[in-house]
Amino acid sequence: MRPFVAPVSPADRSALEQFASDVEYYLALTPRQLPSRYFYDALGSALFEAITQLPWYGITRAERALLERRGREILAHAEPLATLVELGPGSGEKLATLVAAGRVPGRQLTIHLIDVSSAALDLASRTLAALDAPESLEVVTHQTTYEAGLGQAVARRRGGGRTMTLLLGSNIGNFDPPGADAFLRSLRAALAPGDALLLGTDLVKPEPVLRLAYDDPLGVTAAFNRNLLVRINRELGANFDLDAFHHRAVWNAEESRVEMHLVSAARQRVIVPASSLDVTFEEGDTIWTESSYKYRPDDVVAMLERAGFRRMDQWIDEADGFALTLVVAA
């Protein structure tokens, strides 16, 4: 019997075809991989929000505290501010914290939210709609890639004000170093001189702390990782056996990154009909699903300067090892 594949609308078909193509390509690599951007279906987004509440995951807690304490100072650097753009807004709570901390009565502010996940965009929009702000806020959503969404946001900008782009949550850490450099250069190319970028980065810390953050005792991160297989089964008709894959998080000190893997617990055959993929996993074979690079503060500044930005300020949460770095397009 052919595995069931849920019907899709014409608007979603191209995204589904890209998903199938990427699964076919990345699972054929050595080592086998899956792109981390596909974590974020509705369930994946909800699981990630749960991860951010775990006591062992300090990124969100530290970043929100910095935004609350330094929000007015951060936004003051970008005045006259007319547009805020967040790449990957999650629940929208960090952006709401920033807006609330730096409120300016009567200001006209357009907020662009950019994400591939419709669930994340809906949640972030509701969070901002509930914000009691003295500004006049217009919220625009873009369900697309960061680069495409930023291009759309910049094309809508009005004269007379600056744009501040936010890349928070250490999302830059999902890129390898060459990829991060290229991505930051693409952001710089889209921005006008004087526009600002606020970058959140997780810092290097002791291995036991990092391992707990990515392999928590409650198993929430493991569920988040394995949900990627649930999504492939549901959307592409695959037959991944969830019980036959285990979550593994490792600290690669040489590369300064935490790696997440799915490990095959037995010899098994997996078929992905939508990708025309038929692959055999041996016991111990892995699928590399995410890299999360960790930084030192000076390295963050150097990375941004290579991309054509100029440092304005940097704020560090020493307790949880997290940095917010503000730069402007040079």
C-alpha cells in the first residue's frame, strides 16, 4: 500500500516540492544531513518555544533580560527609527520586550516579521497585537526565507527613517562560518548606510552546560529533533520509525559548535516516496540535523565587520554567556 501523503494547495506545492528535493539531496550526502530550517512546522515551533522555557536553556532568558534592560539604549542608536525587521521572530516576545523598553509616544513604527513557519508568524503577530504601546504599530508578515523577506521589507520602506534588523536567539549560529559570512554580507547589501543590525549570539561556555541545553533531562529537545522525521513522514509519505532513531547532542570543541544528530538504533530501510528516496541505515548511522556555533565576543564583532558593518555597542550577560551586538551598515 502506498503511504498516505496529505493533499496540499497549489500555494503550498512549491514549498513541498522544495522540501522533498532537499530531503533527497541531504540524505544522500556523507555524512547524511537534514536542514535545520525544516524543524519549524506547527509542532516543531511549539516544541522550540517549550525548549526556551527550560531551566537548562539560557539563551532566551539572557537575551530577554538584556533587551529589557538595554532596550531604550538599543533603539536610541537607530533614531530616527521607522522600521523594525525581525528574522525568525519565534513567539514575538523578545521583539515585544524591545519595543516596550524603548517606547516613544506617537512614533510611527512598521514591524516586519519574516519566517518560513506560518505558525510562528501567527503567534508573533498576536503577541505584538496585544502589546500596550504608545507607538502606532503596523505589523507585516512575510512567510519566506530571511533574504527574500528582508528584500520585501526594504522595498516597502518609507523615507525619513532608519531600519533596524534583528537576528536574535543566536540563529546566526546555525550557519557554518563561511555561510554566516555570506549571509551577513547579504543582509548588509539589503540595508542602507546607517541602518542597524542587532545580533544575538550564544557564547562559548563549559561543555556540561552546553550538553544540558541541547539534551535536556525532560527530553523536549529530543522530541524537537525527532519531530523532523514526523514531518517527513506526514508531508512526504516516508516510513521513518521514530522508536528506531535516538537523539544525540555533542560538543565539537575544535569547531566551536554543538551538533545535534539522529542515530539509527538498528539496521533499517527508509523509503521517502515524494523524494524517490530509498535508503538503508545501519545501526549507529547518523543524520546530522543541526549545528549551533558558539562565539567569543571579539569574534562576533570581527565577523560583522568582515560583512561591512561598524560596531556601535555590545552587551553581555555574563551569567548565561550571551551577547547582543549592535552594528550599523557602514
